[in-house]
Amino acid sequence: QVQPVESGGGLVQAGGSLRLSCAASGRTARGYAMGWFRQAPGKEREFVAAISWSAGSTYYADSVKGRFTINRDNAKNTVYLQMNSLKPEDTAVYYCAAVSKYYSNSYTAREWEYDYWGQGTQVTVSS
């Protein structure tokens, strides 16, 4: 199994940028599609972005499309979420998750499909 560990969260002003990292420990991240989710205070956890294990396919929530970029470095077993033009409504705890996929270009935005979750990293965007 793989254990995601997030890092890179923090406090940033609106319009700023942050890059989150998700290191997959335990075994190689190859064969695992990865996703980022977030949960704001008082709200349900929501999908942000996903990437196939080949990195050939990515998918984004409409709310972050054009501002966030997901990518991965399988040699480092790490997935990244580059967040630009941040808004106060992006404030949330961001979670990284992993799911085993047979096909190299498969991914999913369905939270319930993910098997392994990190502990989360806080992102706070001030206005």
C-alpha cells in the first residue's frame, strides 16, 4: 500500500501562489492515480484535481481550472499541486489521496474510490 504525506500549506495573500507536495511513502506511486481534495470549515470535502499514474491525464474541478495545475514525478514518488491566483474561498485543508489503477491514463474524481489518504495540510488565503 501507499501512504500519502502532504506538505507545503501555509498562509498566503489573495492573488498569491503556493505549491503543495504529496510524497507517497510505503511503495512506489507507479500504478496509483492520485487526487487532491479539500475541505473548508463547515463544508463537505470536495474534489480539486486528479492525475493518472502515467501523468498522461489530468482533471480539474471547475472552481480551480486555469488556476491550479497537478503534476507528478514518479521517480520521486511525489505529486504536486501548483496553486496560482489564490482566492479566499480556496481556504481549506487540502488532502492527497491515492487509488490503484490498472490503466495508465485512468483517474477519478470520486472521493469514495480512493483507498489511501494523507492527513491534510492547511491552506489559508487572506483577503
